[in-house]
Amino acid sequence: MPDAPRSLRVDAVVLRHSDWGEADRMLTLYTREQGKMRCIAKGVRRLRSRKAGHLEPFTHVALMLARGRDLWIVTQAVTLDAYLPLREDLLRTGYAAYVIELLDRFTYEEGENRALFNLLVDTLKRISEEQDTCVSVRYYEIRLLDLLGFRPELFYCTACRAPVRPVDQFFSYSMGGVLCPQCGPRYADARPISVNVLKYLRHFQRSTYAEVQRSGIPAAVREEMEAILNAYLTYLLERKLNTPAFLREIRREGNNHPAA
């Protein structure tokens, strides 16, 4: 059996960090090559550290790692994209934090998932560059559910399997999708879903980002989409997310920001 490698190069996004020892930090990364992983950045809390600026949350970075006793140790770090607009606007910061929190909560250190990594970096770039973040955030949620195996059923009733007709329906978190008007009232967790919201969710589920980006989403549809997807994600995680409340507070204070 070949020896385990002593060094490793990874393309990563920093999800979060925490203090470790007197001057070090523990980093939680999502990498293209290894999926989610943790490593130690030594000395980065010292004022003269050259690596500290490359290892902030939301940063896309190329890292060289050396194998330590228990964890990998960062030996080199080069920023590939700092997504600077995320750090200059509180609302964009909130959306980026939401994207990161979802990925962090749903994933474990279980190996490579390049599609998930690509979705992450694409979404951070879109939030950083696009004026209206509604499409990028909702598309991220739908694609994340697909890649994690929680794709909601939007075309057939999850109880009787009848094709969904163009009328208002119900959505059940426990059943993982739509319930028809006949089956919906029999499920305690089923909530109404309008035909317009269902139309947009189906479009997002089966289309490319370029196609959904052309969608003009009315304000009422945005709010209902956000509520349904947030509740479904919370149900799957079995715990509340931190960032939605933060985003609602920012929007309340700035009341001119569109829902996303």
C-alpha cells in the first residue's frame, strides 16, 4: 500500500475559522479535491502574518497543506478571488453567510464533490457581481437540494402520484414536495403553495442559470418562494438557520432592498 501523501494542494473556499492555541486558527474549508475538511493555520493571529488576509471566510484560495499529527497545516496560501463586494455591502455579506451556512450545515468530511464546490464558487461570484441576488440565491437552494439528494417533487402529487395541474397546490416538508388539492388537507405539515410560485420553482429546477436569470420574479412570488424553501431546508436540517433572521433585520432597516 502506498504511503499517505505528506503534502496536498487544494482549491478551497474558507467557510469559517476559530481561534486555536495562542496564535493559530482552525479553518473549516470546502475544497474542490477533498470536499469539506479542517486544517490549522499557524501564527495567522499575529500582526505580521502574511497568510491571515488570504484565510478569511468567503475567500476562494489556493492552499498548500502539509500533513500534521492530527490535521493538515497550511504552509502556503494565495487568494484566487476575495469577492470584495461581499465585504463592502452588509446585505451581500448576509447572503454569502447564508450560502456558507447551508453548505456547512448539510455537509460532513466525506470526500470530493466537485459539483457542490463549483456551485459554491459560482454562487459567491454571482452574489458579489449581480445587482439582484434573488435568482442566484434561490437557484443555489434548488441546486443544493438536488446535489444532496433532497430534490423536491414538483411535478406529481407525492401522495397519490397524480400529475400536478395548473392550480394552487400544497407543499409538504415531510413528504418532500407537492400535494394535490385533494391530498393536501390530510397532512398536518402541508402549507398552500400558489400556482405561480410552483411554476417558478419548476423552472429553476429544470433550467440552466442563464435561463432562469432571465426570469422576472414578482415581489409576492419572491417572498413565498423564500418562505417555502427556507422552511423546507430548516425541516431537513432539524434546526433553525441563523442567517435568515439576520437578513430579515437588514432588509427591515434598509427597506429598499428586494427579498432574496
